[in-house]
Amino acid sequence: MERLLVKESPLLLPLNKEKTIYDGFITVQERDFRIRILLPPDHQVKLAKLHCCWQLKQLLRGYVHIVKRRLHHSPDLVSFVLELKTVLEVALKSRTECRSIPPPKYYSQLITEMEDLGWDKLVFIDTEFRTLRLKAEDSSGRQHVVTVKLKPKHPLEAPVCTADLPVPLAMTWTAQSSLTHVHTQFLLLLESLAEFWAVLDEIDQKTWVLEPEKPSRADTMRRIVIGNNVSIKVEVNTRHPNMLPECCLLGADHVVTPLRNKLNSNMHLWNPECSVLQNLRDVLEIEFPSPATHEKSSFSVECGICYSYRLNSDIPDQVCNDSRCGQPFHQACLYEWLRGIPSSRQSFSIVFGECPYCSKPITVKCPPRNPEN
Ligand SMILES: [Zn+2]
Ligand SMILES: [Zn+2]
């Protein structure tokens, strides 16, 4: 048993011949804690008395009942010392998890890294020096920002980086990496998306975009005005932005059907060397209304039921198919309206009824549930 104790805790030794007093250190996570164990003459562990140094006392605060129970149930001193070490390990671990203030080396490291990168790149740092925002300009002059959340063990642990991007921001990180590495990788990713943003910038500048209301750099979708209550929704591919995007024409049937036919019959004209906007013009054989030629207000026609344009974030995208009417409605408004009319009928998720304006047949799908409501 003694040999086992020497193996487990070589710094804990008997002080007397009777081996009733043990004194020395136990080692947990490379830290030594002074300890003295007094055994009764019959060496019964459950009657032993334990004296700890103040560090150990502090660590074991909250674990005293566990230590006492172990002391009572351990068959011998070796198993008790082993169990005490396990309790200490748990106590040490939970303490480091609670303590979030990084060591002084963290701050000197951070300053060195910022000096390497250049302080002019820093646009924000929080009061705890844990969250940084770094700016980066791509070759087309677009401004971007990457948010870097540093771990207390930086640079041993990789920081968490986020940015307004349409693709995941995956960073490679080693213990030798620094903020300069983050910035360089971010710039490379920005360059790989330059063509994608060029396509969307052209759309944003030369057409009226109904959705998203304020596009972010992460948005891949644009709903572009074609005419009164007619629009096209395009989903631009981030990797191959000039390829034919996913398109969806929205509006009354008599306007949308001829456009859809053009899109289908002219698809072969799509030229990946040209921009998406130019291709859409060629394939649909139309000119898009632009800020240079039209006011946006002429395309943001209010819903015929609630008389507003935006309902939460929805715009009126249900249009009466009668060519003389063409009144737009919010999906939610039209659905509620039709359900309240006795002559309407519902089949699965579709309600069939009459247009509140011209009384011609109209249908609407049950709107998706809004998580905000
Ligand atoms: Zn409405
Ligand atoms: Zn109508």
C-alpha cells in the first residue's frame, strides 16, 4: 500500500515510525498543495484528520461534504488520496471556467498583434479587449468589417470570426496565427466574392429593388421591379454569379405568362461573360425601370386591404389576375379577407374566393406562420 502511495503522491511521506502522520504535497494539474493527514493508531482512514494549506482550503470550499464522505468510505489512505485528487481536479477545472479574465500575457500579445496589423484597421474594441472589429477594403473599394472574438487562451485557441458575408467564414488557425492572419484570410475571401458583389451592386444601382428593403452584403436575393405589380426574384449564385440565377416572376398571370415564355425560349442566349442584369434584359426583352427613369413610389403600391405597403417585412405580392384590376394584396391580408367571406372555399392550404376589388375569381395560399407573431 505504501509503495502505491509513493507512486501516486511521491511528495506525501510519513513523518513518524508508526506511520500515523503523513505530511507533504499532493500534485494536481501540475500544482502542488501542502497537506497533512493524521491517522489514529489503528490507521482507520475514517477517523483521520485532514489539515490543508489555505489555497487547498479555498479550492475545496463547497466540496467539503464530498471530501468528508470520501474520508468516511475510503478503505485505505491510497484510495482516499486518489479521490481527494479527483475532487481537486474538478474544483480547479470549474474555477478556471468561471474565471474569464485572461492572463497579462494576453494583453501584451494583443498589442503586438495589433502593431503588426496596423492600428488603422481597428474600428472597435470592447472594454474587456475581447471583441475587436477590423476593417478591410476589397480591390473594388467596398468596405467590410470582420468581428473577432478572442479566447482567453489566445493565440492557443482560435478566435471566433463573423462578418456580413453570403458564405461561411472559415479560418485556418494554428497556435502561431495572429490577427494579421485573420485579416489576410478575410481579404482573400472578399476577393473571391468580388464578382458576386459586382453583379448585385449593378442591380442595386440600376434598378428598383423591392426586397430586401436594405440589402446587406450577405443577401443573395433581389426582387427587381419590372413594371406595375410585376417583379422578378433572382437568387444569385455566390460562386458563379454570372450564371443564369434562380428566377421567379411575380405578378398577374396575363403579364407574367408572356415573360415566363420569353425566359424559357431565350434561355440559350444567356451569356456568362455578361452581367446578370444585362442578360436579364436580353432574355426577357425588356428594360428595367431604374432610379434614372422612374420614381420608386410608383412601384410600391399599397395593399388593397390594409392600405399599407409593408406588413411586418412583407410587401403586397398577391395580384388580382384580372387585367383591368391588377390590385396587389399582402398574402396574409388576402387570406384573412377570403376566409371571412361565406362564399369562399378552402381546399388544403388554398382558399378560393373573389377579388375584393373586381369580384373576379382569386386564390391565395395559406401564409407561412410569422415567427414574430
Ligand atoms: Zn395588407
Ligand atoms: Zn381584382
